[in-house]
Amino acid sequence: MADTVKPHLAYLKRMINRMEQQGIGPDDPMRQEMHKAYDAVEQLHRRLEANAGAADKPAVKHSSQSARPRNDAIESLMLLRRTALLPSIN
């Protein structure tokens, strides 16, 4: 699964770089949404990689909320997908 998410992570990074090259400032709402989306996908990628390595180990429950993507990050991904900046991954 992590390998499936990796190209989308790279795509978001390229989009952020293009925004920077075009002179879009860090206070621009769309650029901020792009960073939120990148952070959420990066966190998902890390979790998937960690779970792939833990497939042979017994599952351990953690009460920490830090491993979960924040709701605003998920909403950012949905917004980007609706505005056709993020291609469908289905």
C-alpha cells in the first residue's frame, strides 16, 4: 500500500514546488491547503510503511491521537480532489 501512495506524495510535492516557482506566497489559502494535503499523505505513507514492517508482529493498540490524520488535513485532501488538483486514486 505504501508504494501505491508514494507517487501521490511526489505529485503533491511537485505541485507545491510549482506554486513556489510561480511566486504564490505562503499565506495563499490554496498553497496552505496543498501543504495540509501533503502532510496528511506523508503521514499516511509513514503509517503504511510502519504497518508493512509490523505485519509479522502482533498488533499493539496505542491511545495516542498523533498517529491519526487530523480532520482538517482529510478535508484538505477532499477539497483538492473536488477542485481537480489531486487526481483520483481509485
